[in-house]
Amino acid sequence: TMGSNLAYLITHVAALPFVRQWVDVDAPGSATSAATMIDEDRFEHAKRIVCTVGGACGMAMLFDSPIGGIVYMFEEITSSSWPVEVTFRAFAGTSVCALVSRALLNMCGTSTKAFVIYEWNPQPTGWSWRDVPFFILLAVMIGPFSAFHTKACLAVAAARQSVMKRLSSYEPFNKMADAVLYGGIVALTYSLVALSANCKHTAQDAVQFVRYDCEEGKYNPVASLLLTTSEGAVKRLFSRHDANEIHFRNELLAFLSYTSLNIGLTGVPVPSGNFTGSMLIGGLIGRMMGALVRDYGPGMAVSGVYAMVGSASMLAGFKQMAVAVVVFITGAANDLGLIPPLMLAVTISLLLNKLINERGFDEEQILRKAIPFLPPEPPRLMDRVVALDLRDDLPSEATLTPEADYRSIEAALQQDKVDCFPVLKDNICIGFTTRARLQAALEVWQATGFVEHPPGVPRPKANSDAGGEQMGKWISATVARESSFSGNVLPVKRLTERAPYTILEDMPGPRLYALFAKAGAKAACVISENGQFRGMISRKGLISTARRYEEASDQAQYDETIADEDEEQSLVIPSPLP
């Protein structure tokens, strides 16, 4: 996340000043060039690529695994959002990041072994076939557990959000108090739980432990898991040299306290990742299983190997990922021989998790926070509708003519739910313009004194994406300055993206869905057979409709019996959802 955010900020700050030079919007005729509108989309496309590469670099540096970073981002954004050119750029970017990270660590007198989750293993064989049944049992346990852990985290987040809404009049102090209070609860709980552990003598070849309340030469095993970073705790769990240093009782205490407080942390307004947290929970479960197998079973693998298998099973279920998890854990173990048991455990855990949870934690958060996101595949219910049923609710004031006066544009901007405005000529859609461009044109008109905003009339809603469409705004400002000297109407046609996507009114929903989800269309005109404008479908409106269909499907409002009807009938049912 930090890698993606940093990459976006660098691109937005460093590249944006050069955009005005790249497209000279003040040059004669530039405002009418269709290429400038396309370049704006290309700039947004470039920012998405940079964010993807930045996220891959962040994961590559965390685990010292460039290939793992690429695979992680590929599974995170799915193939529908992975352009062809991203592969090589992510490959080159993660290579450079890994080399730079190693160079900086060497300059500081350390190495990647101290920085990342890394376990050096000189053993030729880390597991045997006698361990496989216990690996399977571990995955069978963790798969459903990871699903219920996800449900618990989401329930806590919803409850905390509800409480914060009731206390919204006290913002931001309510969120500050929440973070401070919960931080105090965590510190007090960990401290008290660690005090219940018995001190152990420090072995010379053991991983560095936490002394806490013990005397010199001893360590506290529970404090070594709780009163440290999650990365440090995972390294101790993964170690194959401390099998007799952390015992079952201490691991159980750490698991109960950390898991409960990890669930309660969801929704606290502080930066807190859940990636290594999930690894730690799974590692504790695997470590306990390994301790039992070592004492009472026939297994050969040390408890550290069981911790790796448990960590991979938990992370795969929580994130609903497979390949990236195996790559990361294998790299952390420095043992390619662990790939088969890790893949087996991840497969079992992920299958059981998906039987309980349709989506992973991140996808559920996206839906619950109403983040505008279009899944790569349409909901099943959309098979029964056509384009006419998926139209946006478009007021008549939101449609513009190729040349519009100030009042018409202002009336269109008053429609707060509309961001893309169709431009019609003789009821034929010739293109779309955006709220940002119209708003920029009106501001220039008002600044030059060409028009004045009527007193007592509310101003139009500002564009929600204040940092986007910079080129479109500059072009709109140029057109507005020219029109203020040449007449009393704004040539909206010059602010329009011409040659729009057009969809016949009886086109099936899944076919037009691909236009938005995979081709990246922002808006499309719905037309009749003779080309007359019947409405529009915007990306924003389709996202809202798709989520309504998904919620209806989740609530079992769809009658499965109609699925046996023939395909021809399924393409013409026009009834929308209530």
C-alpha cells in the first residue's frame, strides 16, 4: 500500500507540471483536438501503471522477493486490470528496488536477513511424507478459521463505524480517543499476558528473544512474540533452531491474546496492515501443531516448518490469494523444497475459505466502503437484463446542446449525481463532456466578468476529483476565454469527447458490461435502431447497479428456476430489480 501511494504521489507531483508543455492548450486549434482528450486518458492510465509497479516494489523489498511482488500485485488487481506493458515494467522496477534496498542495507552495515522475514536453513530436507497428513489437518483447521476471522474483523469494523457515526459531532477527537484507548488496552493486555510466562535460559544459537522482566541471561517467550514487531515474531516462529525455546503453552497464550486484539483492531483510524498480522496468527497455529506432533506424533519436520505451512494457509484464506503466498513463504524459508506442502496447504485452505466467504477481506472492505470499483465479471442477475434497463437516471437538464448558454450549463451542473453530460444534436448523441470541464469554463466566465452568478442561487457542486482532468480543465478555460469575446454561448462541442461508445437499447447486459470493465469506457450512449438517443450508461451508474444486483444475489432474491429457460428468452427479459 505504501509503495502504491508513494508512486502515485511522485507521478502526480513530478509529471503533472510537464503535462501542460506536452499538450500546448493555449496553441491555436488545440482546444478542438481530439488527441488532447485521449492523452488525458493515457495520463490516467500511466498513473495506474505506476501505482501497480510501486505496490510490487513495496512487497519485493519487504520479502526480498521481486518475483513475489509481481505475482502479488497480479493477484491483487486481477488480469483484467493488468496491461501488457506492466509485466516488463514491474519486472524492471522490482529488480531495481531489490538491488537498491540491498545496497542501502549494506551501507548501514546490515543485510536483508536482518531486515526482511528470512530464515536461513542449511538442512537438505525440511519435511517428510509422515508430516503430510498433519499439514493437511492444519490446512483443514485454518481454512474455516480464516473465514470466520474475516467475518469477525468485518463485524468489528461495522460496529466501530456505527459508533463513530453517533459521535460524529466530536470529530476528530472521537477517532483520536478511540486510537489512544485501544492502544492502551493492547499495551496493558500484552504486558499482563507476558508476565504470566516463565523465564527461560537463552540458548547461544537461538534467535534473539525479548528479556522483558527476566534476569540477565534469560528471556520471556511470550514477550518475545507479543512485545515486538509482527515481523520479528514471525521470524522467531519460522526459525528451525528454536524448537525447544517456545513451548505450546506460551504459543497458546500469544495466539489467544494476539488474535482477539487483532480482530478488535479492525477499523481503528491508524495505519495498520493485516498482511504480517495474518502470517503471525497462522504461524502461531502451525507452531502449536508442530509442538504437538513433535511430542506425540511421528512427524519429522520441526515446528518452524509447521509455522510456515500454517502462516501460508492463514494468509491465503484471509487475502484469498494462492501463488503470491507460496512465493513469499518459500523465499522467507530459503527452501524450494517447501513448495509442494505449501501449495497443498494453500489449496485446501483457500477452497474451504471460499465455501464460507465469497470474497476476501480486501474485496469486502471495498464493497462496504462504497469505493467505486467494477468487478471484472458481471453479476449473474445481469444475464436477465438489457441495456435499456441499465440506463442512468438522467434528468433532462443534464443533456446539453453543442452550444449552450450560461443558465443551461449551470442547470446541468446542479444535477449533483451526474458527472458525465451527453451532448445531443437533433437527439443524436455526438459525445460527452464532464463536470470538471464545464465547471472550469464557468469559473473563467465569472472571473473575466463575462457573466455573474445570480444572487440567492446555490452554486453548482464542485468536481469530486479535484486533482484529476487537469488537461480537460485547461482546455475548458481556453475555450471559455475565447467565447467570452466572441459571443454569449459556450461551444460545448469543443469540450466534448467525440465519437462516443454507442450501445443498442436491446444489447444484453453482460456484453456491454465488458465494455466498461475491460475496455475502460467511462460512459456510453444508449440508442435506438435508428440512432435516436435513449439514455446513457456511465461507469459510476453501472457500478451502483452491479452492486445492487450483487446484494440481491447475496440475499437469495433470485429465482434459480428461471435459469432453465432457453437463451433467447433470457436475453429479452426487461424487468429491473426493485
